[in-house]
Amino acid sequence: MTMRILSSAQACGFGPVSKLVAITPLLADGSVDFVGQDVALDFARRHSHRFHRITEGDTRRYEDVAQSLADADLVVSVMDAELVFWAARADVPVLFFDSLLGFWLTGRGSEELSARAQLVRWADPETARYVFDTLSPHERILLAHLLARRSFAQNFPGVPERIAALAEAGIDHIELCGPIVDRSALENALVLPPPERPAGLLINLGGFQNFFLDYESHNAYLDVLRRWVAELAAARPELGRILVCGGAFREPVTETHGAVEVEYAFLPQTEFLRHLAHTPLYAVPPSLTSLHESVILRRLPLLLPEQHYGHIANLRALRGTVAGDTAASLTDLGSRFTVPEDDLEGTKALDRLTRELLTDESGYRHLAQHLDARLAAYQKLTAEERHAAVDELGDLLGGDALADLLQGVDADLVTAGRAS
């Protein structure tokens, strides 16, 4: 009998929803529906073949998920704690996936979070909602792990240690896994011929949008990078073509700077991965999904400056590796770019400080020179040094294959997941 599965992903960049797209083919016995909004909805629609039905909806609103949840045998959530809340209240078992377990901040102990999980599951509706809403966004993700029947955490420095600490506190159902990426798409990219018009430099700016950043107003990072790319193109004719990809470029734009063509585009994933598999130079912010993809395709990335606070945390964990030590980072430009150690406030500060560079010529020139120097250092790496650096990242990010871990997802899990 086919399982009816309701799924969603946190709408922060393309990372969470790209993981959901990678997971759905592994649920062979399930018919997967998607509900979501913003960049998650956009990405899901571009991969509609991976879903039975796609619905626009806000998982914070019960009325947007109620009917789908009533019909569901199982919920699959990638870092969408809101859907997990409603699933727990409806007694629908949850598979929860998380790529940032080592990042989430909380001052609450495991016992308090466990007690809150029990209240969310069993208390009256008003109390359950209050208990959930008074947690920070990071704590809600941790709570979702506790509410899930099984949860999976993608490997990264700090993640094994956190899983061990939670297990010692009695929370022992969180499983460490390797890359949560679309392996079939990556493997296909490796066997496809090079693009007809290859790029001398491929830049990936990802989905960009999150809880604060957007394409229209909090977007200074995009403007600063576009200025640098234009200058780079004019100064480096040997690059031939620069391809800049990201969710912000739904309407493709082509510019010519000197002898170099620069194209801004939101490519289909298969086409983007084909470019990535063959590009000689690849630049991307320190996004974990992008890191995993580049390692599997054996393309060492030049890490671009941080878009948000999470990228600061990611880069810190990568220091000491070749990728981390060759990265371009705002935090390397002096105390001016010191931001609060907080996801929201740190991201707001990064956006404000980056926006100042649009009118501060000396500040912008400092950043541009830093980017030029990092790109030059990256290009000087020999083929052997790049291969070794990719292996170094692979050792840091590896883990059990998700396909193997999910082999037990079947009707027995659904039956065992429901409370008696």
C-alpha cells in the first residue's frame, strides 16, 4: 500500500528544499505532497517531478496544512519545525532532516526541551502553542528533533559531538548521516558532456532569501558582488565568460564587460550541475549544500564572503582546511565587520555593513582587493593541491549514505510511529 507523505522545507535559501528534493526518490513506497512558500516553493515547482502534488501554503497556519495532514500517513520535514508541531498534535509520525544541528543555539538543557516536547504533544491546544511559540527559532528546530520518530543530522564539525551529548541525555534517536544531496543528479552531471558554452568562472549565489534577506530590499550583497564581477570581467579577458547563478536571477541578464560576457541566470538544477562538473573555477559562499555538491563533483570551491550569520559559523568550522583558509571573508577585513553572535542580529548587521560599501568607495575597494587576492591564491593551487583539498573536505563531511539509513522507512515505521 502506498504511503501518503506530507512534506515541507524551511524557506531559508535553497539548502533545505534541495535536500527534500534529494530525499523524495528514496521514499520508494510513498506518494509525496509538498506544502510551502517563498524560495522553497519556487525550488519545489522547478522539481515538480519529485512530488505528487505541490501546494502553496504557510506551515505556521494550521488551516494551510490541516486537510493534507489529515490524509497523511507520514510527515517528512527538512528543518521546518512548524510542520512538525502540527504533525505531533495530529499524532502523525515524522521523519526530520537537519543540516545544521551543530549550529542551533540554546540556553535550555535537554531535560527542559524534552519536557516541552511532551507538552507540545499532549497538552491542550493553547498551552501547546504557547510552549512552542516561546522558544526561539533555533530551539524550535531542536524541539522538532525530539518530536520526530526518526531524525537525521548531516555531518559537519560539531554535529557528532552534539548528537553524542543529546544521546547521553537520553535523546538517542538522532542519526548522523553523510551528504543530503541529489546523488542521482550529481552522478548524471559527471557523465554529461561539457556545456556548449562553458564558463571560465562559475559563481553560485544560491537561493539567498531567508528570514531577513530578500531580493528587493535587503539585497546589498547582490549589488556589491555584481559590481565586483563587472570589474573582474573587464580586468580578466582570459576568463571569456562568467556565469553567475542564483534564485535572484529569475529573468536572465547578459552583460559584456571588455571581452568577457557575464550572464546572470537561475538555471535548472541539472544544467547548473553540468556547468559545475566541468568548470575550471567555482566560487560560492560557505553554504553547506554547495560544499557537499562540489566535493562529490570534485570541484574545489573558492568560498565567497558571508551572506548571513550562518555562513560566518560555517566558515569558522572550516578554518584549518585549504578551502577555509583560502576563503574570502568579511571577517578578515577588520573589526568593521564584527557582528553580534546571533543569527538574526548578526545577519541584519552583515546586511547593513555590506550596504555601506555601496557608498563607501574606500571600503568597497578594500573588499574588491581582498576578493581579487583570494581568487589569485585559489587559481595558483595546483591540480594535486586541489584534489587533496577536496579529499580533506570529504573526510570532514562524510557519513553513512542516506539511502542506506532510509531503507527501513515503510509501513512498519508508520504503525510504530503513532501513539497508542
